[in-house]
Amino acid sequence: ADPDMFHPPDGDQGLRAKMVCDMCVVKSACLEFAIATREKDGVWGGLTSAERRKLVRRRRRQAAAKRHSAA
């Protein structure tokens, strides 16, 4: 695949890249790598940078809720 498709211009949702990601066997590992390394650009693991930020926030809220309910 063309590497440029994984770095779409602003406003582009990266649909072509996401289609490639949907067929990839390392999609989850790719996403976790991007999150762990705080990758700011491009489509990684099928998510754009904005989508990854939302996922990280959601995970943090869930972890906090779990800690709160365990207390």
C-alpha cells in the first residue's frame, strides 16, 4: 500500500487507509503501538489521531470508574 495514504491531509478521514487496516493481521498491535508511543500523526491500527485521542480518554475514564467502584 502507498504509505502516503496513512498520512491523509487535514480534514480527510483516511478511509482508504482504514480499509487497508481492516484487512491487516497486526491492526490491534499497530494501534497499541501508536497509543503507547503517543503517535500524533497518521492512521494507525485503523484510527486517526483524533480517534486515538478519544479512545485514550475513554480508556482512562473506564479505568477511573473501575478503580472508584473497587474502592
